[in-house]
Amino acid sequence: MLLNRGGSAATITTTARELGLSGKHFRARDLWSGTTSSTTGTLRANVPSHGSTVLRIWPVKAPR
């Protein structure tokens, strides 16, 4: 979960490594919007003021 305690919208960034995940390729689904994206470890979301974004993250095999 990415949490914004601030008074204005913010882009919040973290990495799979900071979340304790190993690997290089991941899929991330935003559980509020249902959108899914691919990442090589950097996770970024625009979070509204006093809001949150919940992501489900899982490793995938590297594309060939």
C-alpha cells in the first residue's frame, strides 16, 4: 500500500527490493482501478491527498 498523508496529490515511488521482493521483472495490479502494468522493479503511483493506492505485485519470467 502506498499512503499519502500530505495535503496535496503526490507521486509516490518505491522499489520491489524495498518491499523485500527479489527478482527483476514484476507485474503490478492497482486493486482500486484494476489496471495492470509491468515493471523491472520501480513502482510508482499518483496518490491523492490523504489517500492510498493498494498494489498486488508478483514476479514474472523475463521477456524473451
